[in-house]
Amino acid sequence: MPVTELPSPSPPHPSSRSLKRLDWFIFLVADVQTGFGPFVAVYLTSQQWTQIEIGLVLTVAGLVSLLGQIPGGALVDAVRSERVVAAVAVTLIAISAMVYATFPIFPAVLLAATLHAAASCVLGPAIAAISLGLVGHAAIGERFGRNARFASIGAGLSAAVMGGFGYFFSPQAVFFVTAALLVPTLLVLRGVAAAEIDPERAHGNLPEMRTGKPPVDLRSLLSKRALLVFGCCILLFHLANAAMLPLMGSVLTTRSGQWATVLIGACIVGPQIVVALFSPWVGRQAQRIGRKPLLIAGFAALPIRGLLLATVSDPYLLVAVQLLDGLTAAVMSVMVPLTIADLTRGSGRFNLTQGVVGTMMGVGASISPTFAGYMSDTFSSSVAFMGLAAVALCALATVWFLMPETRPAADDLRTHPSGDGCRSSSSSP
């Protein structure tokens, strides 16, 4: 089939140096963000904080994170340098860590938690935008797979390292380490060549759309049926998924006693290994066979996991069942941003849409623990797992019957060669 010639730039050819620096940037960002996980509660408890005070800080941070998703995505779409946004966000997170470490008083920690949550709202979209701006739409599936791999490796290794610092020194040391990571993170980010990040591609535009046409407004974006269906799928998915690991932690604690902490650690590290191994493969397969089959596979693993957690009683088998979470995470970490990139192709609203979908994630994840806790206290943990599995089945049915395939047709990609990535969808890494 003949290729239509368009007065547009050549396909993106990011240098190997920029791509490798992006790998390391994502790895280090995962390291930085790990310091704000469960270590916050451990540290504040060691500072004689009450559980009410800790809960209030975490709740405020969660609300800021939820409400800031859409404005954060809109901000990334509005700027012309995603590298600057990412650098400022990482710097603010490092400042937050220093505040935690040096001023563990309620007003300062509340401010730091708010600052960290707000910075995280733009950091995720900025990384996705840099990725899309570097490689274009045709290669973005594999790129998102690499992003997921390095984020998973970084989170797993840093959790072990920071846990060691907290054990051998003090919980406060975790936040000093987090702040110190700012320097290598910014140095690595600087190695991603700004000239290789196309701002039009980074915002979801096609490269030939350089006429000053304004991007699609939010109302028009939300009128897209496929996007609304996808948002509902994501909400249901996180409603079913968010409470499974904490609920399983409670079950393991009652059944395993002193081994509970070790088993929970295995439940966290095991899925991270699965994500690191399989996420690049997911990105390649998404380009080859389409998005919907992989979405169905990822969503199908969740109700199976819920049903197994409801029926399996052996603690060690529960850890094995938790590996299904790695399969799901490998799919979702790639397919969520990839599907958003498909749905916003040519709109200039890739990052705003990430914020919209991120808000749906936050809503589902916020409701999930309350739903599971009520089911567990009123009936039993097995019934709670069954309830979560039922929600997961609804999410799977929504994907299966209502979600369309979003992969651009091959003819469409050939018609817009400058929108393609630096390699074809059938390329090997």
C-alpha cells in the first residue's frame, strides 16, 4: 500500500543514551517514592504520634492525590518541557522527605505530605509524556513495558535497602536516603535529551498537527464512550483490588503469627518480580495482537485471585496465589497508559486524560478498604474476598462486552508515518 507523504518531521529516533537515562530515571523515581510507603507510619509511630494523627496525615495526602490528578495532568499538557516538570516534582518530593526527617511535628508533616501528594500528581503524567514524546505512538507499548520493569525493580530493591537503613540506623534515616537520591535522579534526567522529546507527541497530538489548533476540551473528551467505559472498568478494578493485600495481611497475621511479616514481604516482592519479568513482553504483545485480549487477561486474573484467597487456608499457598497480582500488575501498568494514549491520539490531551483515569483509580481504591472491612467484620474474611471477586467479575464483564479494541489500525499508522515510533510493532527489543 502506498504511503501518503505529509509535510511533517521524520519518525522519532531517540538516542540509546536518552532511552537508557529514562530507564534509570524511572528506577530512581521508584526508589524515591518507596520512602513514602509504609515507612511513614513506622517513622511517625517511633516519634510518639497517635494513630489518629497518622491517619489524618495519610487521609489529607490521599485527598490531595485524588483531587490533584486532573489538574496535574492538565498542567503537564500545558507546559512545553516535561523534563522541567519532572525535575521540579522530584525536587519537591525530596524537600518533603527532608521535612519529615527534620521537623516531625504535625503542621510540618502535614505540609510535607500535601506537597508530596501534589508533586506525585504531575510526576507520573510527566514520565508518561516524556516516554511518548521520545518514541511516538507506534513504539509506546514496549516503552511503557520498560517503564514498568524499571519501576518494579526500583521499588523492590529500594524497599529492601530502606528497610535495612531503618533497622540498622533509625526510621528517620529512610527519609534522609530518600532526599539524597535527588542528586542522582536529576543528573540522570538531565541525560534525556530535551531536543528528542517532541512536545506534540508528548501531549498526545500527531506530529502533523502543528497548526496552532487548540486541544480537545474536557467536556468533549468525557463524551467519548470508550473513555467512559474504560474509566468505569478501572474504577471497578481498583475497587476489587486495593483491599485484597491488606485483607490478606490480616488473615496471615492471625494464622501465621511471627512469620506474618516475612510472608507479607514475600507477597510484595513476588509480584514485583513478575512485573519486572513480563511487562516488556506485555508491551510487545499489545502492539502485535491488540489491547483488548491483554486487558481481558489482566482483569480475569483478579476474580480468580479473589476466589482462591477466599478458599485457600494454607499461608504459604496464599503467598503463591498472590503471584497472580504480579500478572495483573504487569498488564495494568502497561495497558492503562497505552489505552489512554490510543484514546487521546490526536487530541492533545493525553496527560489530562491520565488525570481523569487516575481519579477513577483513586475513587475505587478509596472505597475498597471500607467495603472489604465491612464485609469481613460483618461476615468473615472469606466472604469479603468473595465480595471483592464479585466486583472483579463485574469489571471483567465490562471489559469483555463493552470495551472496544483501541489499537490504531496498521493502515492508520502507515498513513501517519511521522507519528510512528522508532521501530515497528513486531520489532524485538
